[in-house]
Amino acid sequence: HLGTLGGGNHFIEVCLDEADRVWFMLHSGSRGVGNAIGNLFIELAQADMRQHLANLPDKDLAYFEEGSRHFADYVEAVEWAQDFARRNRELMMLAVIAATRKVLGKPFEASLEAVNCHHNYVQREQHFGREVLVTRKGAVSAQKGQLGIIPGSMGARSFIVRGLGNEESFCSCSHGAGRLMSRTKAKSQFTVEDQRRATAHVECRKDKDVIDEIPMAYKDIDAVMKAQSELVEVVHTLRQVVCVKG
């Protein structure tokens, strides 16, 4: 799976910024391996809880205590998956640039700074004078001065941002627009024609298999950005011209 895109909301896009400079943007993660690691350690945590904590209110609240049998293995496995995800994106970006050079048939330089950020991950950090494990679900790190990516839906704008280091958010910001409705509801509520109208300005798939990714299934990215004005500042505003869904 290394160097592959994946499905769902994973994408490769060609975008233009406010000065009509070209950006390549992609969204993918650890592919199936992160999910497999999570499922394995959830089962191990639940088994530990059955032995050591009989009154756990719900099995999905199972956890490892630091220093326990599986804690270090879990942290190591998660870090491995995050390294895999980062390398996966690096290889895909190299492949996108190489494919574009081949198709265009003329040289160009990819000279801007690359932004490669995790989402849905855990990391040791210092906050409020303590070392803690921060889990970011649907969020990315927004340490002061750190560059990040906040993509909109296919057909909406995306943003390159710089973190403001807001400690109240554990120096985090949102990973994207976030879904407004489930994939099932989107498929039942919208048609292929709706998808075509919503993405008329983007070269992309416009068929029944991507209706669940229609822009109207996601929150308004402008409202999302306004809500986190204390977390990040916008560096570049991007608009899609090509979107490839996994």
C-alpha cells in the first residue's frame, strides 16, 4: 500500500492560489495499517480491563495505563503508522510531480515549501507545564509559526495556514470542513446532476460512486475558518481545478 491513495475522502488535487500559482495537494494516511493497529490494541486493552477493572462502564472505554504490559508497544506501533503515513504522502507527491512533468512535456520546478501534516494521531507534547499525550482526531497541530493544511470539500476552497500556538486548543486546529451528513444520507439526498452542478468548475469524477463526497455533504469551510480565527492565520487560499478521488 505504500505510495497509494486510498478511498473515501482521500484525494489528489491541483489547485491555484490567489496569485494563480499552482499547488499540488493530497490527503491520505497510513492506509489500512493504522486501522489494523488500532483494532489489535483495542482488543488487548479490553482484555486487560476484564482482568483488572471489572466495573468499566463500557468496553469502548478500555485503556492502557502507562507502564503496563502493552502501553509501550501501542505507542511504538502508533508512531510506526504515523511514519508510514508521512512517507506514503511523500512518495505520492513525488509521483504526482513526475506524472505532471511527463504529461506536460516541459520542465517546471516544484519550489515552494512542502507542508506534510498528520491528522488522527497521538503525540507527546508539553502543555501547561506537563508532558502529555495529545490525541488529535480530525485535527492537526497548529504550534506557533507551524504551517498546516485545512482542505475544504471537493469544489470548495482550501487553505494553507500558519499556527498561532493557542494553548487553550492544545495548539491545534481543524483538519478540514468536516462532514455535515453521513455518506448514506448524502447518497440518498443528492443526485449525479447535483454533483455535476456543485463541481462544475472542477475537473473531477461526476458519477454515483462519489455522490457521498458532494460539497453539500460537508460543512461550510468559510464558517469553519471563521470559527478558528484564534487558532490559525491564513497564508494562502486555494481553489481546486482538478480533483482525483481515491
